[in-house]
Amino acid sequence: MISLIYGLITGVLFGFFLQKARVIRYDKQLGALRLIDMTIVKFMLSSVIVGMVGVYLLMDLGLVKLNIKSTVLGGNIIGGLIFGLGWGLLGYCPGTSAGALGEGRWDALWGILGMLFGAALFAEAYPALKKTVLTWGDFGKITFPQILGINHWIIILLFVIGAVALFVWFEKKSI
Amino acid sequence: MGSNMKDRGWSPYLAGALTGLVMVLSVWITGKYFGASTTFVRSAGLLEKIFSAERVAQMEYFIKVVPKIDWQWMFVAGILVGSFIAAKTSATFRWQAIPGMWQSRFGTDPTKRGVIAFVGGLVAMFGARLADG
């Protein structure tokens, strides 16, 4: 029960920030896919930087555990390509479609309905996919620091430098 | 253009960083990482259960991802509520069936937009689940 309340509070905060930064709009999402408006990329990378530093700091202090998903190249690559195709058509992703509906952009409702059907369809296809695509290139739960055999803070530093360089370039180009 | 200038909102860097902070607190306090697409699977299962509970109970994917209302389900519902509060308090809430960029390219037919949005949602969710994202 308490977990449900935490979920709601966390979602409200996230939805609030998403709306304030105007990143849940179709125009912003398509703007990013068309490489003409990088607002959502700025938002995403900023949250990833803070999240990455914070979570790894807490992990080093022994306070939290990472929740790593398996790397399955077949599923990740083919699924990613299919997701991108759908995202470009809909203009909202699963989380932001709820946010878009919250600010009155109700075309998101058709997207949400489609996503429910997509989830149901995937559940039907799962037994077949599990034996094929989801066995291709299965590397298990791997991370960059682990496969490269280096300290995670080196990766974090490189990531932050890369993201900041991108930010500088976006601002110079005014995108 | 004038209304666009007024409707800039918060800096995406600031709002993104605050989101990162909430993410860290969430992991620290409850051990929960952000996600949304699993909620659509659980919801689809909950809806299918209304029509055929026995079938859902036997499906491998719904055994793996149990149809129920959990932390993430409330998180996704919260996104809707949070966005509504932010929109209402900044007078940016607007009932809109056709996004601006869509309209300037594909016109004002809401059916056309609805069909493409539905198909897009279906395809996107299938892909997201395949990638386990």
C-alpha cells in the first residue's frame, strides 16, 4: 500500500517537471526526431547525469542496488527499431502519453489505446519470440564498467563530458 | 510566434536535473527505478481478465508480468496528475485533438490523426516490450 502511494507521489513530481519543461508535446518529440528541437534530449540527458551520479554514489555507500536489465541484442536492436517507428508515428512515448493527456492533448488517448493493444499482442507473441529473437545475442546483465574492467566513475566522467559537449553544441546551433 | 515566446516553460536542464534528483530519491527510499511500459502490459492483462480470466492465467507473459496495480502503475497515473496540475497552474492546459506540427503537415482531420496515433502506439509498445524497455 505504501509503495502505491510512493509511486503516485513520484509520478506526480515527474509529470509536473515534464509538463513545466514542455517536453511531453508531440511538437517537441517530433522536433527531436527531426533534429530541429533538442529540448527533450537536454531534459533526458540532464536527468540521466544527475540520476547516474546520485545512484552510483549511493551504491558506493552501500545504500542502494542497481537494477540491471539483460542485454539481448536481438530484442534490444529489433525492438528498438520497431519502437522508434511507432514513436515517430504517435509522437508520444509510453510515459509521456499519460502526461500529454494530463495537459489536454487528447490525441494521446488513441496512442494509449494502441499501446494497450500492442502490449496484448506482445503477450500473445511472447512464447514464439522467447525461443527466437530473445535468444539472439544474449549477454545477460552486463555493464560498461564491468566489460571494460574499469572503475564506474571513469565511464560516468566520460558520459558527463560528452553530454555537456552536446549541450554546448545544441545552444550554439540554437536547437 | 508571440504565444510561443510566452510558452517557453522551465529550462529543460533544470527540470531534467530535478527529475534526476527525484529518480535518485526514489531508488534510495523505495528501491524503485522509473519505467512505464510494463504498466501497459499489466493493464492489458487486467482488461483481458474481464473477458477471459482462465486464459490470462495460463499465458506465459502474464505469468511473468502479473496483471495488477503496482508502484509503476501508480507512477504512470501520477504522471497524468502531475502534468495536469502543472498545466492548470500555468494556464497551458488545452484540449487539443491535433498537434500543431501534425496539422501543418497532415491537416485537421481528427480521424486521420487518431488512426495513426493508435497504430503508432501499438507498434511502439510492441517494440518497447521486445527490447524490454
